[in-house]
Amino acid sequence: MNRNDCRNYALGGGLAIGLLVPVLLSGCGAANNAMGAAGNIPGAPGKCPDLSKPETIMAFDFAGNFKLDVATGAKLKAATAAAVDIKGFSDQIDADLRAGCGPIAKDLGTGGDFKDGKAACDAALKGINETKAKLSASAKLALVMKPPRCSADLNAYGDCAGKCDASVSGGKAKVECEPGKLSGKCEANCEGSCDVQAGAKCDGTCSGTCDAQISGSCSGTCNGKCDGKDSKGACAGKCEGKCEGGKVEGACAGKCGGDCKLKASAKCEGTCSGKCSTEFKEPKCTGEVVPPKVSADCKAHCDASISAKAECTPAQVGLTVTGAADAKAAENLKATLEKNLPLVLKVAIGMGERAGKVAGEVSTVVDGATSTIAGVSGKGGGGAALAAGQLTACLGDTFKGAVSAAASIKANVSVSASVSASASGSAGGSAGGKASPQL
């Protein structure tokens, strides 16, 4: 739709019908740039906001520019910011899957240039299953994993909610975290698990690396006893000794690099997850963030914004293959999964449940905003109709893109889970392989 078409449509008799089907006006978004920096439709109030980033959207006066009541302006502002947030979140997830699944597919002979993360993961899934078929049905795969942990910054969420919803006093909302999912720096006793990536003594169960004797699973070479028998090789059972070139899950007599499940309350030199005997410093939430009562539009905006900025500790993966008919194929599968699967697990496990919920929230909010714009046209004669027409022209493409982004997130989370399940499954193809209990 060109500039004149867009203008004539908005000013002509087609406006009322067009507002009932906003997608018909989405082409006006492309014409928007041709109308100049303000993006105005002649005769209509206001100008289009800068949609390049959520910060500029939240600083834009929707009510004043489009002659709307305060509540309608606030709703459209938050919904528009959420739409931009979800597009950025979707792009981030897609990039992670292309970076994780793409190399797996290439290493296993099913790779190429992929248009998106889903295509890369479909190819990786095909490569994993074809490689497992070469190993023989009797081959055993044992996947030991420290899962990724993605956490949302509670302070940042409080700032977002306070700035978005005028009903929040003090400009900052007090937010809570799903019970048992809070983490941060604990300057007293930690009850739960302690992330000791820098390497420290672990008074409990170590998931990661250990520089001394272990008692537990080993994804590399067990130099000691395996299930009570002397061993100097791969161990699909319990290793008592030194685990070389792999990840451990068990008691570590030395320094643990990874996650330590504490036996009881103790000092944590890293990030404590669970409970702290004093208030957490720099609190993060690995579960669902529970804000105070804010509008659905502001909640969707803040959920999408903070989720996209979540900090994720990478997964650690170790794979042991025994009884393989094709040793080279087994070695190739082990190498590529240990190197590249962590990014896939970041999406499947670290982001998965949260990402799906956020995608659903934003889709609902965008649908509501589209209906709100359609309702504006009946509130004040020609001026209101012109405002509704320009709002649709300004925001139509952004809302349409948000719906596509939400669908992409759901598809990518689903395919990443399929790759994860296949990687941890038996050589026969079922998800019956041995994996870390945390999986």
C-alpha cells in the first residue's frame, strides 16, 4: 500500500471496515516512513512513536498525541512496548538455537545454511537419530548434565512495573519470586545449592567438574572403580576414583567447578539458590516472578523485557556411549553434543516454560490493544476515526510482528525440547537413556 492509498483509505469510507480487520491496514506501516519523520496522516491528530526500542515507546505520550483518555493511552503504550519486547526475545531465542543446533546438524552430516532456529534444530534432530541408528540398538547412552539456570532480576522487574503502571506508588514495585526459586549473594548461611563455578570445596553433591576423588557418575574416563570393579575407561555406573575429561555428579573430595547441593546450611562463596539466613543481595528469580497487582499490559511488557535480559548459567553436558557398533560415530556424537547441546538446553530448560508463558501473555495483550484501537473510532466522530486510523497505520505492523514472534517462540521451545529428548534417549531412539536426575 503506497502513501496515497494509505491516506485515501484512512480518510475515506473504508475506515470503519478496516478497523474491524486491522491487518488490512498493516501495509500503512511501510508507507509510514514515506510520510516523513512524524508519520502523520493529514488531518489526523498526533504522530507515530519511535518503535525502535521499548524505552522510546514508554517515553511517548499516547494519550496527548492521539487525543485519547489516559487509561486508553496507557494501555496502548504498554501493549506496544510488549510487542517490541517479544520480537527481541524471539530473535534472541532463534539465534541461540541456530548457534546450538546448526553445528550439531553440520557435525552429523545433516547441516547447511538454515533460515531460522527451528530449521536448524529439525536438521539436528534428524542427525542425532540417524547417528544413534548407526550405534546398534544395544548401545547405551548415559547423559550427565548440570542444567542451565536462567534468572530474572527482581530489582529490574520492580523498576519496570513501577514506571509502567501509574497505580504503583513510589515508582518501583515490590516483586516476589516463586517459593524456592530465589537466588543471589548470601552473606550468611545458604540452605539449598551453591553455584561454585570459580572452584571451591563442596560440602555436598557436586554437579560439574572435580579435581580430586569422586563417588558418583562420571561422563569421562573413570580411573578407579566402576560399580566396584577396577576401571580405567568409560563408566556407565558409579565411579569411585578420579573422573578425567568429563563431568561428575556426586561427592567430590576436592574443588567442585559447577553447582554444589549443600548437605545443610553453610557458607556459600558463589550464588546461593534456595534460602539465605539473611536478605539476599542482588536477588534473582529462576522461577515465576510475582509482581504486585499491575495491569495485564504492563505485566506482559515487564515479563517480556526482563525475560529477554535474563542471566543464564550454561548447561554442562557429558555423554558416555558404551557398546557402540560404530566407534567413530559414537565419538562424533559425544563431541558435538557436549560442545553444542548447552545452548539448546538453555532454550528447552532454562527459558522454556517462562518463554511459553510470556509469548501467550503478549499475544493476548496485543489482541486486546487491536480491539481497543477499533473501539476508538466510535468514541467521538471524525476526529476519533482519524486517530484510530493513524494508530492502526502506526502500530499495525508492530502488532502483527509480535503475533508472529510469539508463535516462533512456542515453536522453538518445542523443537529444542525434542532435540534434548533425542540426545538423552537410547540408541534405539526412545528417551530411555540414562541422564542426570536434574534433567
